[in-house]
Amino acid sequence: MRLVFSATGIAATLVAGLFTSATHAATHSVSSPDGKLTFQISDDHSQPSYQVTFNNKAVINPSRLGFDFARAPSLRDGLTISSTQRNSADERWQQPWGEAREIRDHHNELVVTLADSQSKQAQYQLRVRVFDDGIGFRYEVAHDSARYITRELTEFAVADSDKATAWWIPARGWNRYEYTYKTTPLHDAAHVHTPFTLKNKDGVHVSIHEAALVDYAAMTLNQRRPGTFISDLTPWSDGIAVKTNGQFNTPWRTIQVGAQATDLLNSRLILNLNEPNKLGDVSWVEPGKYLGIWWGMHIGKNTWGSGEKHGATTERTKEYLSFAAEHGFDGVLVEGWNTGWDGDWFYNGDVFSFTEAYPDFDLDAIAKHGEQVGARLIGHHETSGNVSNYRDQVADAFALYEKAGVRQVKTGYVADGGNIKRIDERGHARFEWHDGQFMVNEYLDNVKLAAKHKISINTHEPIKDTGLRRTYPNWLTREGARGQEFNAWGTPPNPPEHTTMLAYTRMLSGPMDFTPGIFDMSFNGLGDKTNRPQTTLAKQLALYVVLYSPVQMAADLPENYLARADAFQFIKDVPADWEQSIALTGEVGDYVVFARKERKRGKYSGKDWYLGAITDEQARSIDVKLDFLEPGQRFEAQIYQDGPKAEWKHNPYDLSIQKQIVTAQDTLTLKLATSGGTAIRFKAL
Ligand code: NOJ
Ligand code: CA
């Protein structure tokens, strides 16, 4: 008897997973095309778990998988692997706009079916894709009846976690994502948002996030045991995490892995895990640069609401449109044009009109003027977190803007965390999180409706980015972190390291409407005790290259640009759409250097390169090899750098602009002041 039993055991192991039993754990693994990164799944003790190695060293220790449901059995144990399937792909696809035109999708895939150990009935599939730059896996659950998920049990057990460092912002707090970043031992990160970036004792950099967040709640990470982060889905106001309607796929759980910090920045994992464009012809989606009737409100020079200081007047908008056209900008954002801003607008979500302009804002006349001079009005919808009021009007609001030739709308969902107001089916007010399933759907519905009007969306106070711009290319950009506005009124303003943090955290998820380019930093005086950008002028320029967005704002007032026409030239020249992007060097939170090649479009020939380098509070000198340039081609390097006396606190304006001829053979030594930067245009000769 014993002999027969063990022979069966051997057979089960040989046919890898087809007939595994509870006593013989099946283990399957799949590696990246370059063989360095490996994902392994096992059903030991009928408890599915996975682990990850990089260069044969553990990155993620065995970590559990599964779900708990309301009033239905959990999917956590009693499950064994019943079958597996393997695929691989090596394809290239094109972005209509982006940080790179062509993206390579090169991965190996393993699909594992988990079945009930007793009944042998399939319960879910885990689809795993391993790329050279990271891993994505998702659950595909075959239930045909509606289920409510109360907890997703996916764990990320960081290997050697006591020696790891993490960079993070807190989840489920009073704010959404607009915090300063913390650098701590990994064990001190309690409940965090993703992208969650960490570095292990071997210097391996890892970032945990998700891709294709659709009809599901955002995943935050909760460190419940030292080093083990468990997925913590942002719940509905009734406490349920996700309401499913039968068969469902989760978003991809992603783990980007690299030997150095810049590998995370050069990864295209998140985009590759999203579905291709579903909108068809998107030639109406226009990347570009814009100005705004905006900063004046943030520094108190103007108001959103009516009265003497009202920003959004017909006259001012016409002036801005003329200025924009004259200096080569595509659009002008105008906030505070519609009724409802009077009083404390933060709490005014119930009274905003999205179709009625203030009497001193003549939409038709403005549209006509824009057409004459050659710049477009950019629309604005601030909901102050009342989505039902917005939803009631949004179709008319987009139709109105479409008629006026508006191609982009910035939306806003200002409200404290957990305070998004909706009216439920029974007419009761409910208050939801910005990143729960309700709002995940709300943001995407808004983008889909906008597409019907050939309008693109820039969402502020958004759900975090998970790469949906690939599927819906009219979702151009978003905020979703502390932007420039905090330098006007935030406590504290963004510290010198802030943008060097964003590059390795928030920016891994996708484009950000940070709104760079503040030239007048003295509106409250200089020093480190006031609200102002805590940077040099050169750093403000470098941000256009470092912080990717297909629509980039020149955030300051026109008169401040005219006062520094020399520096303004860089903003006029720099494109917002790229053929290629390369993060050259950097360390998380300390510094970063990007080179990007412009994409052929309109006035851009597609031949020039740009470079942006920024540093934190440390001044530093960085040698940059220009070997990214085409060999044999000569370029005029137009270099905007911190002058010899520049330092952010008291002398931010010292800027030196030089020209020199360079080729791919050369190396440039960049000298960055404290919180300084360098911005370069390499003009092809
Ligand atoms: C918050 C946005 O981030 C900001 O840009 C905008 O000006 C205000 N909301 C008002 O809508
Ligand atoms: Ca904001």
C-alpha cells in the first residue's frame, strides 16, 4: 500500500500540477526574459502563496493570496493548484502621446488555476506576468453570483525587512495624497499609499503599486507584522471593500524591481499591464503647454469668487489668450468662471453651477477671441467633493464647452478624505473616500463621457494613476500629490527634497500636473520661514523635464515671465511630448537626471534633446555623459544652470545661461546649488 501511495505522489509531481494533492505541494515558477526576476507560486498546506527572487536572492518572502467575502466562504486555504498554462510575448506598441512613443512589452506569463482541494472545483486563476523590470499578477475570479469582498488578503512580505529603507505617504488620512514624503526604516511605515518605494540591504530598489484599477477599490498597504504588508482596500461608506457582480478580475498587483534607483524610473511595467486604447482615433487629444488664471488666486492677488479681485474676467482671459498665442502656448486654464465660488467654496459643492458663468465672464466672446489669436480656453469643473451635484450637470457642461471649442477640462474634487458626498438610491447623503470603488468608477465615467465630447481630462484630487491613459488616452494627466500650490499656502510649503521624492514615488504611477515654473519667489519674501517655492530658478526650469506630464503649465503670472525673458525662453522651447525618455542617474529623494528626446509634432522637428537635473537641499556636482545623443550629430547645448552665487534660501534667482557645441562623445559637469537644478536644450545643428 505504502509503495503505491508514494508512486502516485511521484506521478503527481511529474505531471506538474495536474493532479496535486494536499500532501504534495505543487510549486511553479516563471522568470523574466532576462532570467533575473522570478515569481514562484506554491500551494503548500493548501494555502496558496507566492515569492519573488531577483538575481537568486529573495525580494518578497512567501506571501499569502486570497479574499474574504461577506456571507460567503473565503478564498484563502483549502486550495490547490489544479492546472497551469504558459505564454510569452515580445511586442512593441505605440503611444499617441507620452514619455516615449514606442513601448516594448516583453514578458513571460504563467496562469495558475486554484481549485477547492476537496471538490476540485476551480475557484480562481492567478495570472502572472514577469518582465525584466517587474512583475504583475492579478486574480481572475469565476464566481457567477454577486460577491462582496470584505478583505483582499494579498501580502507583500519584504525580505530582510529590518535592513530596508522606505519612502512613503500615509493612507486613509484627512488628506488624499497631498503629503510630504517620509524616509524611514521600512518597519516604521505603518499604513501607506502606493506606489510604495523601498530599498533593501543589497541596494535593490522595489516599488509596489497596481495597474488598471477599474471597478475595484484602491489598494493601500498595511504593515501588520514587521516587514509584511497586507493589501488594505479602501472601503465604501458601508464598510464593504468591493462590490462585485459575478465574474471579476482584480487590478494587477505590481512589483517593480531594479538593481538601482533609476531602473524604477525607466520601467514601463504599469503601462504594459493596461489594455490597449479603447477610444479609436484620438488625434483630438492634444498634449501641450498652458497658462492659467490660477496662481493669482493661490497667492491671494485674485479671487475665484465674484467681486473686485475676481480673476476670471472676459478682459483678463482675452489678454491671457493673446499672451499665450504670442509665446507659443496652446491654452489658458480659467478657474472661477462659473457661479458657486462665493463664500467658502471648499464647502460649496452643493451650489456650483457648471453651465452658468459669472456675468463678467463672456464664454462666447472668449471662445471667439481664442480662435482669432490661436490659443484655446481650458475648462474647469471644481466639484468640492459633491459628485451628485456634478453628475446632474456634467453632460450639459461638457456640451457647452465642446461648443465653445474647449478641448481640455481640469476637474477638481477638493474635500477631506472620506468626505466625497453622493446621494444614494434612497436619497440619503453618503460620504465616500477618493480612492474607494465608488470614486474609482466615478473618475473613469467622467473621462469616458468627456471622450464623447472630444474633451481630455486633467483630474485634481484624483484617484491615483494606474496607467489607464493607455486605454483612455484622453485621461491626460492628474494631480495626486502635493503640487506647486502648496508653495503658495501649504503648511509647510514643499521642502527642497519634495520633487526629488516625487520622481521615485508618485511619478512611477504616471504623469502629474505639478504646475512648475514659478519665477517670482518673493511674494512673501525669501528665506526659509515663508510660503514660497523652496528652490532656485534653474530648478523650476528643470522640473519641466523631470516631472513628466503631457500638459505642462507655466504656472506664474505673465508679468513675471516678461521680467525674466531669458529664463522664460526655456519654457517656451521645451516640449510636453516625447519620443524617448531616459533616467540617467539619481538616488531616491536626493537627486535625479533625465534626458528626453522631443517627439515630432507641430513646430517640434523631433531632433532636439532636453535634459533636466534637480537636487534636494544638498548642492552637488554631477558628471553626465552625453552618450544618449545620436553619434556624429552636433548639438548646440543651451544650458540654464544655477549661477555661482545661487542657493535656494536667499539667492534663488542667480541663473547662468550658456551655449556650447557638444556631441555624444562629451561629458558635462552639472553644478547644482542647494535645491538647485540644470535645464538644457540640445538643439540639433
Ligand atoms: C485644487 C486644485 O489642485 C487647484 O489647482 C485648484 O486651483 C483648486 N482645487 C480650486 O479648484
Ligand atoms: Ca490639490
